[in-house]
Amino acid sequence: MLQFINPQPVALASAMTNPLLFDSVSDFAEGVALVRMKSQLAYINRDGQVSIRVADDNVTVATDYAEGLAVAQAGDFFGYLDRSGSWGIPVQFRKAKAFSEGLAAVQGGTKYGYVNPQGEWAIEPQFDLAERFVNGRALVKLEDAYGYVDTTGRRVVPLTLKDAWSFAESLAVARVDRLYGYINPDGEMVVAPTYDGAFSFAEGLARVRQGRTFGFINAEGKMVVEPTLAFASDFSEGLAAALIEGQWGYIDPTGRVAIAPQFDYAADFSEGLAVVQKDGRYGYVNPQGEWAIAPQYANAGRFSEGRGRVQIDHRWGFVDAEGNLLSGAGFKDVE
């Protein structure tokens, strides 16, 4: 049964009764989170119960599940674990990336191609680099040129770009000479390459750099937040972290300061909370800038599926949105 406890920030680890603490943890994805205790790997569910035990003891690295499969490494090669923790696609690849839209980029030999969930080649290995599919387009590289393929392997945007990113919100960063702009899924330049740096669109806005400062443009290329920021993150849940006069705060899509700069570090909002650092400790604030979980952790990660990763001393656990630490039977369940 799910148990949470809510200890005082001081001497947090010693105050907890049978907490679930691990050497490392990942975010929750598809209902489970990867946890490690010494050499053991397993996936726990949101109740803290071991849901998937990694069957092969030779696995040294594993990742989050995506479309029912998780990249894992055994020895020098990679394969994919299924939801039972066994090999769904046997270990055989030099590199492997997460599944997206039914395909995964893998390196077989010296080149990248794409496999389906059965491990069969859907797009034969032929590229020097390959990224995940987004709305039917995947970024690929051959020699010094970038382009895009569809899920059949057809080159829908010729490999002529000097630099490019994956699509986000139907636009992708592309470089012409030394400047960056944005192309549409047909490869047409729809936002002229006029920026010294550019980043993917999120919530209708993209972060761009002019000289050494950052601003935000909309999908038509109009500057909606002037490039006066020393640094900024992408928008998430209506706010973007911004570095203002040496401190981190948050701005809204008009560029107005929504949460005053006061933090040593600030991350993106996720599920209504954002990790921030103040006076060397990490906690979580809400969109009003109020402490939802007081700064008390050595480190912390974003919330996903109702749980946030937190580091207590040298171990990691999970808290809920009220700051209660997940507690229960412990890692002995996987033995």
C-alpha cells in the first residue's frame, strides 16, 4: 500500500521510517521509474512497489520506457527491454535511442537506421546520425549535411542543411551559413535565418539569441520578448525561467516578470511545480512563486506522473506534490 511520510527538513534521512531511497532514480514514465541500488536495476510503480525487475544481470544501463520498450545496455551493446524486464529486442546495437511513432533509431555497424518494435529494420542503416520521429519527420545526417526522412525512409527534406534540429510544433531550427532560422515540414524556410542562436518552439514561442542576449519569437518570426535576457529556458506551463541581474526568476509570454528573480537556479514547470535552488538547497515553487515544497534537498528533479525526484544526502527518493516522501517495503522486494 502507498505510504507517504512528511518529516521535518532537518535531519531528514534519519527521521524517516523505512523510506524508499536508492543510489539513483529516473523520472516516472509510462507508470514506472527506473531505480538502482548498487548493481541492481528495477522499475517501481507510483506506489513504490517493484513492478519490473531487469531479468538480465549483465544489464548495466537502462532508460525510461517509451512505447512499451526501454533501451538497455549489456556489455558493449544495446537492446530493448519489454514490460516484463526481459529482452524484447535482443542486445545487438552499438547505439540505441527511444522509440517514437513506432520506430527507434539504432546504430548497426557504423551507420544508423530505424527498427520497429519487433527489432526488424524498417529503414536500413545508412546515416551517420539519426534522431527520433516527431509528427512523421526524423532528423538524419550523412557526412556533413542534415535533412529529414519520413517513416518509410523517404527523404522528405533533402540532406543539404549545415545544421538542424528535430521538429517541434511543426517548425525546426535550421542553420544557413552562420545564422539560424526555422523551416516547415516541407523544408521551406519560414522564419528567416537572422539569429546567432535558436532553440525549439514550445507553447508557441521559441528562444533565440542575438549577440549574447536572449529573447522569444512567435511562429511568424515576430519578436514578442525583446532579446535583453542574460539567459532563459523554454516556456513550460505558461512561464519561462530567466536569468535577470544574476538571479533566476520567471517571465510570462509577454516578457513580464511573473516570479521575481531570487533563485540560484530555476528549472521548467512540470505538473504545476518547478525545481528551484536557494541558499544551496532545492525545493519546489508553484506558478505564483510560493514555496510548495520548502528548499531542503541536495538536488531535485521535475515532477512526472505525480512524483518528483529528490536527493537526500547521497541517496534519491520520490516526493508527492505536498512534499511527502514515498516510503514502503524498500528495494529488498527485487531480490
